[in-house]
Amino acid sequence: MGQFVHLHLHTEYSLVDSIVRIPELMEGVRAQGMASVTLTDVNNLFALVKIY
């Protein structure tokens, strides 16, 4: 069976939708042993710069 990847996740940059911050997200992803995560923020690409 393949590795689990979240395919729907909003960060703090999806205003009013989430409070997930990029540094804490990446710590959680690493702690769970996940190889990747998908960001699906709404109406902007601000998190792209932070996560890249």
C-alpha cells in the first residue's frame, strides 16, 4: 500500500479557513514520516513562497 498524503489542506494564508502555520505543518509532516503534503489554499498563492 502506498504512503498516505493529505490532498486537501488550507494554511493560515486561506483567510478565515485555517490557522495552520507552515513551520508547524512541516514539523508535523516530518514527525509522521510523511514524504509530502498538498496545499490547497483559497484565492492566493502566498504559502507557495513559504513552503518552497
